[in-house]
Amino acid sequence: MQGNFHHADASTFTATDKSQVYETAVSSAVALFESQRFWATNLANAASLMWHAFDALGMHVNWAGFYVVQPRVGKQTLMLGPFMGKVACQTINFGRGVCGTAAEAGTTVVVPDVEKFPGHIACDGSTKSEVVVPILDDAGVVRGVLDVDCLVVDGFDEADVQFLESLAGLIGRSCEWNL
Ligand code: SME
């Protein structure tokens, strides 16, 4: 992050190979989070990295972002955080929808077809598939979720989920959540 480096360059992916694109995205996140621990700043840049990585791979992702737990609002409520895509639902309770289910269970939820997930919250009626990964801090407390939506059924494979879990793990370890 020195010399002629521009932060926006991190959102440019020249590779088209999935493993290379994801490796670059995670490396950029590592580099960005080394000098920053404020959760909103890191989630905003992570949303950009995901969005541009999926775009470089020609995936039909229509939303990529985060919901966060805000203890002042309630420990069981997810509040809309930084994201890329269209305006979305503002609050989701633990146990509700795909996001609340992943937050409550503390495990990844992959939904190949949202119409087959009872209780799916349709922020955007054109979403067909979705992945939600919980974000846990060092103490194992759920601080939020990473959420990605796709316009096609079965839009995510194992490599995509693995990438999102790596990113969520890195975020959980790299952020100060009480700032
Ligand atoms: N579909 C999610 C709601 C969030 S939006 O996808 C951005 C859910 O069921 O929790």
C-alpha cells in the first residue's frame, strides 16, 4: 500500500481464473485490514472486493454486503451494514430469514433456490439464490453476517462458499466491533 498504489486498484481483477481472483481478493483484504480495525470501514471495502471479484468472474451477483449486530439496538437484531447493490431490508431479527438463521446457528447457510427456503426474506424479488456466512469475533461471538445474493438458481459453488468463509473469518479477526 505504498508508492503509486491507489486503493481503487484493489477492486480491479485482471485474472479470470476463480482461484486467482479469490486469492487476490483475500490478499487485498489482508493488506487493507492490517492498518484499519474500524468495522464499518473494513466491511465497506470487503463489500467492494466481493462485488468486483464476482463481476470479474461474470457471476450474476445482485447484492453483496453485511448485516451487523448493534448491541445498542439489541443483541438479537441484525442491522443493515455496508453493501454493494440495491437498497435492502434495514433490520432482521435472529432466527428470521436466511441471515437470521445463519446468525442464530453461527454457521453458513447456502440456499440454492430461495423459493425453497421457508421464511426467506425477499429484499429483492429477482434474487434466486443466496449464501450467508456468520462473522464471529475472537471470542466466538456473532458480530454480523456476510450475505451474497445471485440472480440465478444454484448460483454458488463450493469454491465461492470457501472464499466467502475465508473473508468472513478474516473480517471477524480483523475488526474492532465496539468502535
Ligand atoms: N434474503 C435475506 C435478506 C437480506 S437481503 O438478501 C439483502 C434473508 O432472507 O435473510
